Amino acid sequence: MLTYCDYFLEKKRREYDERSSTPYPHHLQPFFSSKGRKFSADPEIASKVPKVLKGLQRFLSELGKLSKPIPFHEFRNRKNQFIKKVCGANEILYAVAWNEAVLDPEFRQLVFQAKIGRGFQKPRNRPRVLIDRMNVSANLLEKKIVIDLPNNKLLCLPEKLGGRTILSVVRHGASKGNSADYKIGSLYRNYLLRPQGFDRAKRIGGEFAKMIRHANMAAEMKTSMHYLETQNQPVYVSRSPNTRQLAGIIRSVLQNEGGYRDRRPMRYHDSLDSQSFGLLTGESKKEELSQLCRFLKVSEQEGKKVLKDPLYCYPGGETFYENYLSTIQGVHDISENHLGSHVSLFTHSSMMRALMIYLDMRPFAEAYNEYMSYQENQDNIILLVYEEGTFSSYSCAVGLSKEELQAREKAEKERQDQEDHLRSIIEISRSEVNRIAMITSGGDSPGMNAVLKSFIDKCLSLGVTPYIYRKGIEGVLKNDGQEYTEEAQRRLMATPGSVIQCNKRFKLIEQEGAEFKAIENLRKNKCDALIIVGGDGSVRLSDKLFQAGYPVVALPGTIDNDLPVYCLGFDSALNATIELIQMLEWTSRSMERVHLAEVYGAGSGHFALTLAHAVNPQAVLVNEMKDIGIDIDDFIDNYLVDKLTLGFKSKDKSHIVIVSEMIKHGYMIDPKGGVSGLSEALESKLHERGLEVEARESIFAHLQRGAPVGRLDREYGQDLGREAVLRIKTDIGKFAGKLLGKEYPSSDHWVTFPLNHLPKRPFRWDIYKEINKPLVQTQTWPDKFYQFFNRKNS
């Protein structure tokens, strides 16, 4: 554990030392500033761990013997005094000793028996606020304001607020620092993502305003009182700026003021802060896990178990259990201070988790295991009623609006009903699968012949006849097919391309009745199912045939890698393109030229981004930049020209820019976009900077598709062919209408997705930020680019 802490301590120290040349990492301030806390991971502190372990035992035993719980702030003071006296103020020593101690079940029992704050014991009875419509009775609705919610629920609030507090607890849903992938925590200064975060806050604020108006109208009819005050209500936020932004947006919506700002006073309360991750603040969750497994020499599964432990202490930070105790103490204190009022709290997902655990009647450990699955990036508002020292049970007042939820449920039910109907039509027994057809569709990709080879081999081994159509869907429509024999299969090696040929003539199937013509030919040839290997266009083709009632299974075969599973051919094409880029690098250095390399992607930037990560170009241009608000023309005119200008000052540096095909910009000559017109524009702008350099365009295109098939794609292709045949033979009703693949070729875990409901492949913004780093040497544009650099797709 000590070496693990030392790794991140040194990493943070380097980042702090380099703060003058990079955007200032504000969360490092507590660790290395002149007034910072003490951190040391020197090997000699290991000898002090036994002493600290004994001290921790005494410390917690004393807390367990108290006659009544102490407030959480008093516990925090005692803890800080313990670290100062017993650990020599070294917070790493404390974390190392603590994490060793919690391995002992008896010590864990001491932790949960320590009388700390209002979260120490859960109340046995709670006022009921959220009621199932099926279980409603007259006495439950007596003297209540009733609000209709989705999911057949009623929200029942008290008619009068005397001696009660109503809390609306709101969390942000889309911020620049993405807590799904990074350790954000209370030390990180996070901001809402533009425009997504602002738009989502405005939307949920609108839904909340509807609920408030409904409640006020009902209260005025019963009591002639204005029920939920929003004009001058107390508002509490955490120290992170995104909660202040969220509060401003939602308050302006509640007051019908429009815009995004509300400058009325807000109050800070530390219980609303997210969990502190100390030295791990800002780190990638993947790196956190990999380094923990490396230093502790444990498996990934064991590493995840350690990090999910509510008593795991982050060096320089805290445990989730401490954050839980802080949260529960805080909401009680706020409620006691504002009896008779409606109070809004703007906070983070860790507080939402803490509240759900506390409001659950089960013991902490049991409730924790369930509610730690609470998803990041959710938008919701919960309402709590505080009455006689107790809170009502958890009630989500606003998530999706009632209309949105009904529309979503209706669409999902229709989709499921249609899919079930199709499956009932095409359900056939195992004995009836005697012949399976296959086509390779769309653009060819390395490894398609490997699929074909294993497809034939597996069919023959199961007693099924393999049937092949040439030229994709065109061959099916023209009935250009044949059986494949064992002898033909032997001649098939893992060569590039597809020996049965592909085509992208998807318009053929779009003609009226074309899908039924294709199905008629398949049935004429006694084919019981069809396997289609291809990309996103082939998936749409597969779905069209499936919707017409024919059993189809799609396999991912495209170098674009833009499907939600790993795509066959991507690795081979990537390796070949890396070699092409390396050739360009040498001539770029020699001739001092800019080379714009256009690569395939069919409008998506996954291939271009991964390639850029491997070859470290000056920049990468992808269509996804628009999704986070980057103006591509502005990016070219300022950042790209600035970066190339700086690059020419380094004589031994190459000047490569990776461009994804079909990217649209203001200089394009070809309406398809890409590198078209970019070389002339960059030459002109570099000449204006006094650089007499040339720019050249290189379009790799079909060279990528014809790449030699690598080991990864050979193995993956054969796995795909075998698995598809096996699943069709054993349970065609279950797997028809699905895309079949793996998240990564070497994985043993297969995944399937409905053809008409494919999720979008996540874009790797962490890689993008590594490549298109902000410039600090030039004064013309860095401030604007910092905004782009910090944006992240929600």
C-alpha cells in the first residue's frame, strides 16, 4: 500500500512542479503549497504502522464507549488531532495503517459501533411521503398535499409546515470533469458542461417548477397559504462551482426569469461536498485500479472489491463511511435550523448515495451493497420531509417528466412487443436448422475470410450445410449463391479482403419489396438463417430483413470500429496505417512539410483518434469535436496553425495531422469534406506567419482495408464465425435479430445487442485531450482552447 501511495504522490508532485507550463491543477494546492498538509511515503514510515494500528484501536474503542454520539465535526477534530499526534501529521501513514486495520473484522465492528453523528443509528419509523397508488387509503391522504408522480406513485406532503422542513435535494447531471471515468471528489473544482449541462439543468428545473406550482395550487385551495416558497428560500451548495451554477439555473427557471444566472445569496455547507479522494483526485479510475492491482499484486476483481469497500481510506482523503456520516449530520443540522421552511440543497452523487443508504431501513452494510450501483450522470430531484427528528423515506420528485416517462415506456413496449412477435414467427427447433447462409457486406475489412473459414468449418462439424452468397445483398437478390464444401474450405486462408466479395449497394434493399424478394430467394435455397458480416450499414440491412420476419444474426466487420462491440479488421487496419504514417513522418522531417493524412471512419472519429494516440501527431480532426461545442474552423485557424508554427521551430520534428474522412469544415472543396481544401488553407495561413512551407494531402483510403490480417483479427474472426453458427443451431429464436461480438477480441465474454436498439460507442475524450493539448507558448489562442480542452461529452 505504501508503494501505491508513493506512486501517486510522486505523480502529483511532478504535476505541481510543472504547473507553470500547464493549466494550473487547483486540486494540488492542499498537498504541496506552503500551507499544505504533510505527506510522506518514505519506506521508513512502514515501521511506524504497528504503533498507529494500536492507536486506532484505542481511538475507536473510546468512541464506542461514549454515552451518546458526538457531532460529526467533533469527530473530525479528534481525527485530525490523532493524525497530528500519533502519525506525526502524515496523512499517508494514517491511510496505510487504516486500510491495513479494516482487513480485521473486529476492527470493522469497532468502526460501525463508534458513536459518531446522526448517521450512527437509523430511526425505526419514518413518515410516509411516497405512496403506491395501489396501497393508498383515506388516512394516508388526510391533511396531505397530493402530487401525482410517474410509476403509479403519489407524493404526499404535509398541509402545514409548522415544525417541519421540506428539503429538495438536487445533483448535477453533466459536468466537465466526468465522475464516471475520473476521481473527481470534493477537492476538484468542477463546472457544468456547455451546452449539455446547462440545457439539462434548465429542463429538470422546468419539471421541478411544474411540481412546485401544482403543490402551491393545492395548498392554496386547502389552506390559503403559499406552500413552497422559492423566491427567498434558503439555498445551500457545495464548494464545487457546478453546484452553484446548477442552483442559479434552476432558481432562475423557478422564477420564470430565463437565462442561466441567479446571483442571489447562496450558503455553503461542507456536508454537501462530495467524498474527498485526496491524492487520487483527478486521476483516471482505470489507472487507479491498474496501479492498485500492480502494487498490491491482486487480480482486477480483488482490486475492485478493495476500492468499493466503504471503509477504504484514500491517502489524504476519507472513507465513504465518513462522507456518509458527514452527509447525514449535515442534513439534520440544516433541517433543524430551518423548521417551517422549504430548503434546496445542490450537491453530488455521493450525497445521493448516502441519503438512500440512510433512508433504507436495512443495516448500513446491506443497504450500501445495493445503492452503490446508483449511476453517475443521472438527473433527479428528491424531496424529503423532516419531522420530529426523522426524515421521510426516499422519494424522487423529478426524474423524467411524466409525459417523457410514458412516451419512453410506450416506445420500449412497442419495440419489445414487435421483437417478441418476430421471434415467435422465426422460432424453429434445433433439428430444423439444416442450412445457414452467409454474406460479407458493406466495405471489406481484414479478417472476413477468417470468419468465412470458421463458419464453414463449424457448420460441417455440426452437420449443417454452409451456403454462401457473393457480393453481399446483391448476390442474395440475384440468387447468386452456392454450397461450400470441405475442400473449398481448406483452400481458404486468413487473407485480406473477402473472397466472396462485398458491396455497399444498400439502396437495392431500400427498393419497395426488396427485402421480401431477398427472403424468397433464401427460402428457395432452403436457408434457415442468414449471417451478415459488416458495419453500421450492414446492421441496418440485417434489421430490415429481421423486421420482415427472417432470422438474421449480424457480426461486426468494419475498420471504422464504430459499433458497440469490437469490430473485426480494426486492429489490422490500424497497424498498417501506423506504418504508412511512419513513412510520412520521415519525409515530413526531411522536407519540412505539413502532411494531412485522411483515414477512414465513415463520419466517426474512432479510427482516427486511436491512430493519433499511437503515432502522436500534431493534432487530430474528428467530427465529434462539434458534439462538445468546438468550432472546427476556429480550431483550424487558431489552435492548429499555432501548433504547427511552434512545431517548425523544432527542426527534427515531423508535422503530421490526422484527419477523419467526411469531417466538414469551411475550406472543403469536395462536399464530402475530409482533407479536401485543407492543404491550401494551411499553406496560406502559415505563409502569413512567415513560414514558407508546403502542405500535402494523403488519402490512405483502400490501403487500410487491404491491410494484412493480424493475429488478433485472425483469432477474433474465427471466434465470430464459430460462435454465430453455434448460437443459431442451438437457440435461433433467442439470437436472431441481434448483433453478436465481444468488447475486446481476447475476452471470453460475448455480448449481444438488438439490431434496432444499438447503443452508441463511447468516444474516448481522455485520449483526445492527450493529443490536442492546450498551447502555452503562444498568446494568440490558449484561453479559448482551455475551454475546449476541459469539455467532455456527457
